[in-house]
Amino acid sequence: MIRFLLRRIGLAVPTLLGVSIVIFVTIRIVPGDPVASLLGPTGSAEARERLTKDLGLDAPIPVQYVKWLGNVVQGDLGRSIAKQTDALPYVWEAFRNTLTLSIFAALVAILGGIALGVLAATRRGRVASGFSTAVSLFSISAPQYSVGLILIVYLSAGRGWFPSGGMRNPTGDSGFGDLLNHLWLPGISAALVPLGIIARMVRSSMLDALSADFVESLRARGIPEWKVRWHAFHNALPSVLTIAGLQVGYLLGGVIFVEIVFSWPGLGLVVFQSISQRDLPVIQAGVLVSALAFVVINLIVDALHGLMDPRIRR
Amino acid sequence: MTVVHQITDPTRPGAVEDRPDEVPAEPDVAPAATKSIKRRRLGWPARIAGSVCALFFLAAVAAPLLTPFGPLEGDRSQRLLPFFSGGHLLGTDGQGRDVLSRIIWGARPSLLTGLIPVFVAGLVGTVLGLVAGLGTRRINSIVMRTLDVFYAFPAVLLAIAIAAALGSGTSNAIIALSVILIPPIARLAESEVARIKSADFMEAARVSGAGWLSISIRHVLPNAAPAIVVYCTALVGLSIVYAAGLGFLGLGVAPPNAEWGLMVNDLRQYTFSAPQISLVPAVVILIASVAFNVFGDGLRDLLDVRAEGK
């Protein structure tokens, strides 16, 4: 198990290096000359040369990359142009809020998806199965921003049942109840796509498990049907959990639209505001942090899968 | 039956979440002659969805004929009119522009920024898949490990980062979307090539002295194409949603032009004053997404060789 884990971590290192290269490239493809934009049109040739040297732009690209990577590893992701603070603490603060929203949405998606999937697998050919298949197809197709706006209009703006945005009431006690109240609508909007995916996965794994020989033998021994289904569900669980775990990773990067629609103070909102301010260091720091989190979550999911299913620990 | 809901690896075990009910474990060489022709028809949900998709395309092509108002033409005194008033079927927006006309005109950039990336990524991804699948082990691992890197990003965020770095604009949004769509297509193509490579006719072609290029174009490509085309079709709905998302973020078409994502963001400020109108573009994108996905799904069921076994 330890060797399996070590190998997985070893495999993640080149991936992370690749990630850093991609992000470095996105810095370099920004149109325009940074030196010219810093100096303005009146900068002399001499000043230009000096600034180029100060910024390290005269070095060959690979040297610049290594230098940049060195800074990143030490936690220096550059400074926010708009906020004039270090990008990392700013992004990290927002990332924690995104994590809260993602975990809540993942819980909704996993519980709802399993319920829907089991329904579809065990009530095949009936109305309930058609219904749950249609619901999962619809929820997979539903764009987060559309769902979010529809929920705001019908459950918040008109009714006042839920707050239409933000994470906490400025005047409230900012306790857990307040947070939960703010979590429902964005959580559901973000949960729909993974919910549909998990429902499909549960359905197909359950169908696979239910057609296995051991189910036949359980039935032959006169075990009650619900117990048989429980056994089948148990067997379907590892692959379901893998997909569900991956969904947490996708949510981390994917909740951006939900955050914007609901003014949730997370990474997505920060990135969105940075786009209009062309605050590239913050955008890059945001992408880097969520890519890192994505890789880490994939590692954890792999490890859990290995723990549950010894066969994949080759 | 698979709807592509996000950028994942299509060849990964479990990536095909939904399979036809109980596919019997038939050998691949099931006699084709026993299959009845009449089963190969689109189901009614897919047909309805296909008609809706066709309507969207028709609206985009015939926009000047269908719209009573221009997309930019607005009267400030007529702002935020409710549905069905003053000849405005879907009301007017904050600047008094006819919402229906803007939706119809907006279908052009919205569908184009959704379709072109799929097309571009389909071509590039297929070529990469062919190169990786037919090349030496070394070439294969260089191509595939490079593509692996893109799976370490949440795809939406990567598209946003690329589009933001390139600067807003339709062509940059298209480039950003193409980049994130290439890896899954290339992986699928590579796995298809790997499957075809072991077929007997490939051996025959090699023995008869066919060259690398001739093998890939005349033997591999025609066999790999159906799976790739179907997968690309399934990507269209997702691509349209992402494209509108980039527009929503202000990274696509520039205002005041009509584009669905941009309209969503523009009308968002009227959630409280004109809730119904503020939802129109959001609902249109939702309908388009569902329609393209259901249609892609049906097409997949129709063309998927494996599904024939049921």
C-alpha cells in the first residue's frame, strides 16, 4: 500500500511540472510588452534596458522559467496589480470559501446521485426509472449560471426564502445556521452536474452488480430482495466513490459561475473580478492553486480507491 | 449513451457512465446480418431534440428575416417592457432592445463559438491521436504525457486563464475552448487507433507494403472516425455552454453585440426589477444545452456499434 502511494505521488510530480509550464506559458503569451506598459511611451532606450534587466526579461526563457518556478515553490506567486498585495494569501483566503461551497455541493451531489441512480437501477422499465434517467440527463446538461439565476428569481428574489447572494449576513451572528442558509442555492446549482454524473455511474455499476452471479446465488438462497440489492450496492461502491471524489475536484474549478451569480467570495469570484481588472498574477495564482488542489484530490481519491479495492494496487 | 458533461478522459474505465441495459458479452465479430434494419432509428426524445437544434441553426441563418428589430436597435423610453407588449414577444432589455431579436441574432456567435472549437479540436485531436497511436513508443509517450498535463486543470478554469491571457474576443475564446477540448478527443483517437492496429486487415496492409501515410488515411482513419465523430457531437452541447460562459465573463464577443452569455450577464442586474426577462437568455442556453446533449446521445445510440448488441 505504501509503495502504491509513493508511486502515485511520484507520478504526480511530472504532472505538476507540466502544470507549471502551462501556467508559465499563459504568462508569456500575454500580448503586449510589459516593459513598455510599465514605462509608458516616454521611456528612454536606456530606462528600457535597465527595467528589462531588473525584471529578468533579458534572460533566456528557460532561465526565466526556472526562476519563476523557484519563486512559486517558495510561495511567491507575484503581486496583485489591483490590490497591491501578495497574490497567494489573497487567493488562499478565497480558496477556502470555494472549498466550503464545493464540499457542500459534493455532499448534495453524492447523496442525491446515489438515490437517483439506485432508483433508476432497481426500478427498470417503470416510470420511476424513466423519470430518474430524464432528471440525470437534464441535470448534466444544466449550465450552472442558468440554474443559479432561475433559483434566485423563483426562490430568493420573489419569495425571500433564501438570501440571493453572499456567504454570511453582515448583521447576523455569522454562525453555522447563517452559513447553511447562504449555502443552499449556490450548493444546489453547483451540485446538479455532478449529481447527474454520479446518478448515471451508480445506475450502471448497480446494473453490473445486479447481473453478477453472486446476486443470482443470493436470490436462490432466498435472501430478501432488499438485502440482495444492498450487497449489489456494496459491490458498486468503490467505482462510485472514485467518480464522486473526482467530482469534488471538478467542483473546485467549476463553481466559478455559481460564485459569480451568488457573489460567493470564493476563487471564482476573485478570478472574475481580476479578469475585468486584467490582474493576471491573481488569475494565474488562482489557476495554480486550483490545479494543485485538483492534483491533490486526485491523489487522495486514488489512495482511497486503492484502500478499498486491493486489485488496483498493482 | 453518454453525454459529455465535462472534460474527462473518455477512455478511462468508468468514463462511459451509462451503458445500454445489460449488454450481453458478445464477441466483437457478431454477425452483422442478423441485426434488423428497423432498430437503427433515432428515438423520439432525440428526434425532438434534433428538431430543436435544427431550429436554432435555422434561426441563426435566417436572423434578418425572422427578427422585427435589429439586435442593437433600442429605444430608451421602452426599457424593460414585459412579455408580449408593444410587439416585443419576450419584452425589452435595459436599453429598450427587443430581447427576442437579440436572442435570435445572438444565436450566430453563440453557436459558432460553440461549434468551431469542437471542429478544430476534432481535427487536431484526431491527428495527435493518429500520430501517437501509429508512432513509436517514444512518440506515443511524448504526446500522451503532454496531454496528461491538461487533465490536471479544471477545464473551465484553464479556458478562462487562456482566454484572459490572450485578451477578450471571439477568436481568443475559440482558441481557449479548442485547447481544452483537444486532450479528450486525442485520447479517444489514440485508443481507437490502438484497437484498430491489432486487426488482421492492418497486418495485411503492412505486408502488402502500404506506407505509413496510406495506412493511416485509408485503413485507420475510416475505422476510427465514427467513434470520434460521435464523441465530438456529444461535446457540442458542453462547448456551447462553455462558450456562453466565457461570454458571460466578458471574455467573448464584445458588447453591445448580442451573444447569449453576454446577455445573461447584462440582464442579471434586473433580477429584481424584471425577473422574467432577466431569465430569458439563461433559459435559452439551458434549452440549447439539453437539446444538443439529448440529440448527441441519440446519435451515439444510433451509431454506436456496441449498442447494436442489445
